Amino acid sequence: MDIESSHISSDALTGLPGRTAFLAQVAALLLQIPDPGDPPAVLSVDLHRFKAVNDGLGNEVGDVVLQRVAKRIRDACGPQAFTARISGDEFGVLLPRTSGAKELADRMLDVLARPCAVRGHIVNLTASIGIASSTEGMSAAELVGVANIALHHAEKAGGNQYVVFELPMQESSNLRFLLERDLRAAIALQQKELQIALELDQFSLVYQPQFNLESRRINGFEALIRWVHPQRGVISPGDFIPLAEEIGLIGQIGTWVLRTACCAATKWPDDGGPQLLLSVNVSAQQLNEGPAFVKLVAQVLSESGLAPERLVLEITESIAVGDVAEVLLGIRNLGVQLSVDDFGMGFSSLSHLSRFGFDRLKIDQSFVHALAPAEPDSSTGRPAEGTALKVSRRAQAAWILRAITGLGIGLGLSTIAEGVENQTQENVLRLAGITEAQGFFYCRPLSEDEVLQFMAMYRFVSSDDGGWQ
Ligand code: C2E
Ligand code: MG
Ligand code: MG
């Protein structure tokens, strides 16, 4: 055994050493590096949406899941590594040598993605892993810190993958703090401006069309927020929505999104066929406002004049299982549709899906991307980065799609795939029986004006051949 662990006190739940012991072990190893040509590495492992397990199934089930996860990590690592539980659902692995770290990360991702049966529930979790090698003069805290930065990148890239730390990542991590400061300022400005003049605000909405794969017609659009920063340019919601949630500002942003999108949708053309749907993303904190949120939706619908059945609220899978039954029911009673966003990435109790009366399942784009690599990079002709997926993962994704279609049919829900980027992906989706699709293959998100131009052009084309091709 390369790393001594026998005398270290352990966490009562998992039997693994804790954060302090882990840092001490890293520090000790950095003082006596066994092979300077192949330096020690730290792997930071974090579970994806573990909170939803605790919220949805209770802490007792969550505890058992954590014990299983700890055992799987320990077994995958073997005696050469020092494994520890750093915090709630975060684990650390110390390797005396970097070689083999990527293979170990792959092994851990595989074992952690296997379903876990606990007290009659099937829990599906995935993990993200950050890998960092020690460099000369690095302290234990610094090594763990850079592994965490790599972990953050793995999570941001969609999770269920590992990322190896590289220096430029450090700069973008510093950027997060600057963004937080600017976001607070933008909101303050936005609030003030909302009272004075709405046209000065820094937020805007774009709309991405959603297509019916059978009729080849546009079903509707999803509203997606953009933050146009005066210095930094357009900032993606993936970067600032989690921040806005963390600092409690999502409610104000969400209200603005709902009002603006509903008003825009009332201007969309009506060609006599089924009316175009408007999908709006909703955050957990908005639902947690309870009856006040239902009241807000009702008020926005009445102010804008949008028919309730044209509005679809997209709720991510992790919050769809929390304690939001009453709010969801209230929304349904207004006649508004509900869609589970990023389905397949979190964990859902299937009984909740039918009980809360969801109308649609929106399949997470990671499954769609796994079906076929993205188009090659046009400048280099090489496949786009991150597309070297294992064949087994592709096959797995195709099976998951088929299972979701079956679930949709069984529960009477429509199924929509997001992130479709090429014809191969569309072909597999069609074969699997998915009913709708959205993605860059069809159209990038459009501004409010572009939607109107697009619809005029689309109606002209589709009147000839009935579709987008
Ligand atoms: P989402 O709701 O799952 O939205 C889909 C995301 O995938 C959008 O990213 C969209 O631009 C992107 N996308 C669409 N087609 C493709 C494709 O073919 N390939 C790839 N790689 N990506 C594609 P976006 O706009 O950056 O939004 C990211 C996430 O931010 C959204 O994920 C949603 O969870 C959140 N979000 C966006 N707008 C809002 C909002 O108004 N309120 C809240 N609470 N969240 C929002
Ligand atoms: Mg969405
Ligand atoms: Mg999604």
C-alpha cells in the first residue's frame, strides 16, 4: 500500500476519512513524492443532483446511497489510492502517481452511473470528476483547489465526465467572482430601470423553435434568457442562472422572463392550425414561492392575454420531485402545461410524473449528443472536442431513449429531444419514437424580431413541401 491510512479517523456514515485527514494526507505525500517524474494527483468527485435524492426520497435513503457510493469509489480505487469523503456528496481521491488517473476516473464514472436499488426505489446518479497533478511547490490546499476547479468545468460541460485541470481554467474561476459582483449591480440597475424605462435593461430573451418530427411543423418556441453585459458581451444563462439562484435573485429575473415571453408570444402568427406553444424555464426557487407563484402565472396570463394552454413551464427533473405538489397542481388548474426539463439526468420518481400531471418529457441533450458525434469543426475538419464517446455509451443512450419513449407512451406524455445537432441524431430519435425535437440542426435561438421573420419564411417554405427540408 503506497499511502498509509490505518490510523486515520473515519466519517461514521461511510467509514471514509474526512476532509481534514485528506488534506493532511495530501500534504504528507507532497513532502515525500515517490516519483517526481510521475507526481501525485488528486481526483475530486461530486455527485450530480444528489440533493434531489434527499429531497425526494428522504435523508435515510440518501444516507444509504452515500454508503453505496463510498464503497463503489473505494472498490474502484483499490489500495493504491487514499479515498476520503470531503463533504456531503463530494469525495476526494489521492493517487501517489498521476499515470492511471484518467483510467481510474473512467472506471469511477462507470460504476457510479449504475443504478442503485434502495428500499424499493431505483436511484440513478451520475458523477463529475476533476483531476489535478501536483506541480512543484504546490500546497495540499492548492492541489485540492485546482482539482475542484477542474471538477467545476466537468459539471458545467454536462457532468458524467472527467476534466483534467489546465492553467487557463484558474482564470475563468476568478471570473466567477467578478460575474457575481456584476450580476448584483445589473439586478440593482434592472430594478431601478424597471421603474424608469424597461428598454434600458441588460437582459433579453431569445426563442428556439421546437419541431414536431411527424408533421414536420413548428410546435412552438422555448424562451431562453441572455444577459448582455456592457463589458463582457453576451453571457450564457448556464453561467449566471445558478449564480442568481444562489444569491436569491432568480425570482425577479424569472418574473421578468415570464412577462416578456408571454407578451412576445401573443404576437406570433396564427395560421389557423394549432397555436404555437411558448415554453418558459422555471427555477426551483420560483416554485418554492408556493401559491404566490401560481398567482403570478395567472396574473401574467391575464395581463398578456396569452391563452393558458399555449404556455408550457419547463421544470428541471431534480426539482420536479421536491415538495412542490401543490404549486404544480395550481399551475395545472390554470390550464398551463408542464414539462420535465433535462429528463434522465437527475432522478425521478415515476409515480410523481403521472401524479403531478406532466404533459411532456424533455430529454436531456447529453443523451442526444451521445447518439452521434457533433459535426466536425469546420476550421480543422477534426471532430469537435469531447465527442470521442465510447461506443457503449452511445448504445446506452439509444436504449435510454427507447425506454423514455415507452414511458411517454405509457403515461400519455409527449417526448421532446433537445440539443439535436445533426441528421444522424434525428434519425435515431425518429426511430426511437420521440415526437418532437429542438436544436442547432434546425435553428439557433432567435431574437423576438427574427422569430417573426422566421415564421413568415417558414410558412412560405412549408406551404410547398410541408416541412423544414
Ligand atoms: P435548457 O432549458 O435545457 O435549454 C436548452 C439549452 O440548450 C439552451 O442553452 C440552448 O441554447 C441550448 N441548445 C439548444 N440547441 C442546442 C444544440 O443543438 N446543441 C447544444 N449544444 N446546445 C443547444 P442556454 O440558452 O445557454 O440555456 C442554458 C440553460 O439555462 C437552460 O437549459 C435553462 O436551464 C437555463 N435557462 C435559460 N433561460 C432561462 C430562464 O429564463 N429562466 C431559468 N430559470 N433558466 C433559464
Ligand atoms: Mg428548458
Ligand atoms: Mg434542458
